[in-house]
Amino acid sequence: MTPIEALLPQPAASCPRVVVLAAHPDDEILGASSVLGRAASCLVVHLTDGAPFERELWPTDRPFGSREAYARERRREAEAALSLSGIPRERIVCLGCPDQRAAWSLLPLCQRVAAIVERYDPDCLVTHAYEGGHPDHDAAAFIARGALHMVEGDSHATLVEMATYHGASGSLCANQFLTAGTTRTLTHMLSEAEQAHKRALLACHATQHALLSAFGVSEERFRPAQHYDFSRPPHSGPLYYERVGMPLRGRTFCKLAAQAGRALGIAPLRRSGALRAAWR
């Protein structure tokens, strides 16, 4: 059995320890609801608190007086949702970065995730692919690799990507990877019970209802980590987050990632021994 196959429904004795590094509260449900609660022990790490500085990006039907109040509500929603998968609040870690700002703190976030990996010692680290869907998703892709590079030799974790969304075709493409990559993708078709459970998890995130309604619940995709050159955009043409008007530009992200990569001592295309292939 491969590390990715072991993520999906198995007898308890064969389930791995998993850390899911999600850019925002709810991303772990969009990309990996079938993993939550399946592992022998699952730790969910939210890179950001899900609350941007820009008030125009806050829910219009909820009277939040401050960004901090909005962040607290997103935390409450996350705890309510993950409790339905048997994940208690003590296994939900928020690194506290504001929404859309993770790219500006790549190095310290790598250090914090590395400390979590060392302490928790997971079999699998599940995170986003580098696809230009959201700058925080791309930051999570970089940070997962940077963290494993920092603990290389002290961790046996396999890095796994979950499909969330991108916009390489010009419109939102959900639950699909940008490219097939160099290794095969595992597609998990959710049963009717799993789909109902995923809907219940997503319903807990009431502040995100308008956004989450665009995503299906019938399937989830996983694959071994791909090897990216973060100093280059993930595809040609405008990135999805540029197209929808987020302030960070792709070229700025690439510059920040290149700087952090140099500080970590990792070249853009060099394969790190910590990025172990999930299929051997």
C-alpha cells in the first residue's frame, strides 16, 4: 500500500499519522475531507486565519467590527466543522497569518511548520499544489517543501498534494490539478455518506457560503508532491488570483519565493531528499 492510498478509508491499524497544511480554514475540507478523521491521528494546520485586511472581502451579511472579530469567527467555524470529523480543537493549529499575506512571511512560516513536523512526526504531510489559484495556496506549497527541507533526515514524512482550484483555463477549475504531473493521481470518489458528511462540514463555514457553493463534493484528488520552480509562475497567462483582483501579483510571489529559497539553501529545481516519492 502506498502512503497516499493509506490516507483513504482503511482499518484503523493501517492508518497513518497525517498533518494537513491548509492555507485557510475550510481548505482542508475542500481538498481532503476524506482524509480528516481517517488517519490514526490527524493534525490540521491553518497557514492563515482566513481574514484579510480588506473589508470589501469580508462577508456582506455579517457585521464584523474588526478583522480580528472575523478571524475569531472563522476559527469557531473551523472548530465546529472539524469536530464533526472527530478532530478536537487541540489538534487544530492556526499560524495566524492574515489572509493573502503568507507570501510575505515564507521563511518564518517554514520554520514554524518544520517545528510542527519535528514534534508531530507525521507519515504524510498533505498540502496544496503550486497552481496560481490563491497566493496563500502557493505559499503553502512552498512552505511544506521548505519545512521538510529544514528537517531532512529527521522526518520520514511523505509530501502529498490535494487538488483545490486554479484558473489556468481562464475560469475557476475546482477539484482538478493544473497538470497531470509526472506521477499518477489518485482520485477518490466519495460515497453518498461521505458526500453528505462533506456538505455538513462545509455548512459549518457559514461566512464562506457564497464561495464554497461553487465547489462539488463528489470526488477528491491526491498525488505525490511535484517538483516546482517557485521562481517562475505555475503557468502562462494571468493567475487566477490576479484575475479576481487580489493585490499580490504572481511576479512578486515568485520573487519572494526565490529569496526564501536562497535563504533556506534550496535551488528552485533541486530535488530535496525530504520530498520522498509516494509511489516507489
